[in-house]
Amino acid sequence: MLITGLLVGAAFGFVLQRGCFCITGAFRDVWVSKNSWWLAALFVAISVQAIGLAAFNTFGILPTDSVASAFAPFATIAGGFIFGFGILMAGGCATGTYYRAGEGLVGSWFALIFYALFAAMFKTGPFAQSTAFVRNWGVTENATIYQSLGISAWVLVAVLLAVTGWWTYRNLTRPKLPMATLPPEKTGVAHLLFEKAWNPYITAILIGLIALAAWPLSWVAGRKWGLGITGPSSNIAGYLTTGNVELVDWGVFLVLGILVGSFIAAKASGEFKVRVPDSKTIVKSIIGGALMGWGASWAGGCTIGNGLVETSMFSWQGWIGLIAMILGTGAAAKIFIMPRKVGSPAAS
């Protein structure tokens, strides 16, 4: 059943690459251009998965609410902030780094290597004790928001759908500037899949459905979770250094599948190209990748584990972690992007 992880990952990587779905860009745009277009798309993906998970639990298909992560406030906030800071330096979050590596972006290769390495160091390596300490410090009794409020998860699903629906409608009905496009070279399905720009909200729906499908497929393979990037990345580093085959689980096949799917999408659309950045960018990518591995380990998840999966479970860790990641990205944007933007000739 491990092969289903590779298939889900390939589908995920394909959709991410063709849809240009960048969560780092979504967080960054909130601060730099005051634009919430992509952040709203993330909420669409969360909403799709939230509906499915609530149905899984209501009809007894999968008890996904039983695996929501316990909320460790300091670890979630500090780790989320560190991770958010790191993704802007690395030029992409966990999934963004994987799918851009599949496109041939060498900077993402460096970020990915150090992300996996530091995730392993903070999960099972020399810094594992620090992670265990912060993850056990001040843990709250209730893992989910609806448990704390004593209400049904469907109440929060309804609120999420209302907010996301209004937000999406508002973005889609805004006047758009005309954009020049080249005449199509492909026709039919090939044009739709590999040439035509994908709508972010359709892409988000597909991501939500893939995230939902990951739950039963992963569960059957003995891994009681859905999409996840940091744990499997740590397992890859652990396997390569120890040879422990038990680390190669459904999640490892998932992240390897992201590379495969994004490569196929980039190659078929003519977007694959090995691009070597300058030394300064490579150093930033390495530092960013290291911060990603550290932050995600402390926070208990990355933009996927916390920002997409735990949020759809309405866990405290997911939503607080999401806010912390956005704040961390904002802090990094203030240091690395905004001064350059203010000092540009256009701004002058």
C-alpha cells in the first residue's frame, strides 16, 4: 500500500506546480502588497478538507479527531514564527521547496536538504531534547477548538465556509487588469493541463480533495495521518544516515511523489530548467531550510501539517501555528523585502 503514497504525492506535486500554489507567496503578499488573493485560496483548500474530515468523524469512517495534536502554546508559537521566517529566506515553504526542486531550482535543492537535515536533528537527533521540552511545556487539555467550546465541529465548519465563501466571492468579483497572453500552442486537454494558467481557487479545491484522499490511503498503510511533509523529510534524512528501513513509510513515498509529480508537470509544460542562483541566494536558502526544519519540529508541523491539515481539524495547534507562521513571514519580509521595495527607483 506504500505505492499509494507515491501516487498521492505525484498528484499533489503536479497540482502544486501547474497551479503555482505557493503558500509562502500567500503569506508574503499579505505584508508586502496587502493582497489576500492566495491566502483566501489556502482557506478554500482548508474548507474542502474540513468538510470531509467532519463527515469522516460523523459517519464513523475514520476517527481523525482522535489524532489531533495536543496544543503546546510556546512550541507552536515560537516554532511557527521560526518556520515562517525561514520559508521567506528559503524562497518557499515545505511543499513549495519540494515542487520547485522538481522544476530544477537549485536553491530549493539546498533548502530541501537542510530542511530535512535539521528536521531530523530536532526530531530524533542532537536537538531532540529541546523539542521534547517545548512540546511538553504548558500543554492544554483540549486539542481542538470545538472540544474547548463544547460544540459540534460542524458549527466551526459552517463558520469557516461562510468566511471563506465571502472572501472568495470578494476576490473573484474585483476588477482585474487585462494581461497579455501568447497564442496557445496546444489544444484540448493538453492545453488545459500544461499551458493554460490555472485558477487559484480551482487549484485549491483540488488540493483539498487530494489532502482528503490522503487520510484513508495513509491510514490503510498503517500511518494514522493525512498529508505531512516535515516528519517524512526527517525520516528520509534518518534513513540515509542510519539505513533503518522502518523509517520508509507512506509519508516518505508521499514527499518523493511530490518531486516526481512536479517534475512531470514542469517538463510537460516547458517550465523545467536547471537554474543556479548566486552564492548569496544559496546561503539564504541553506539558512532558510535549517530554520524551516527547526521551526516545523517545534511547532509540530509546517504549512501543510499545521496550515492545511491541523486547521481543517480545528486544532488549536493548527490555527495558532498558522497565525505564527504568517507573523514570522511578515518579520522576514520587513527585513529582506520591504527596505529594498522602499528604496527602489519606482518607489522614489
